[in-house]
Amino acid sequence: MRKSVVFAFAVALLLSACGQTPTDRALTGAGFGAAGGALIGSVLGAPLIGALVGGAVGATAGAATDPSQVYLGQPVWK
């Protein structure tokens, strides 16, 4: 289980960096984090909790990083 949590955090951190503004980055991070958390949570038997934790971690990582640290391009909605 510990490896799953570390993996989820690493994936959320890497995928949370789409967009230029902190709001864009937080939103995309929350989306990617929730999806990854739900996937990992479903394996562990708690997809809703996994989605909530993954979304929170992804949003935090997206808002805390800036485009010069991790940049994956413009969000698809722009």
C-alpha cells in the first residue's frame, strides 16, 4: 500500500502541471489526481476516498508548482 501512495503522489505531481496560471494548474492537477486516485483506490477497495485524496494532492501540487518547474503545454480548453 505504501508504494501505491508514493506512486499516486508522484503521478499527481507530474501530471498536475498543465497551464500557465495557478488556477489552470490546480484544476488540471485536481482532475488528473482524482482520476489516478480513483484508479488506485479501486484496487484498494475505496475509489471515492482515493479520488478525494488524489484530487486534493493533484490540486495542491498544481497550485504549488510553476511553469518553469514542470510544463506540459497549454490546457486543452484554451
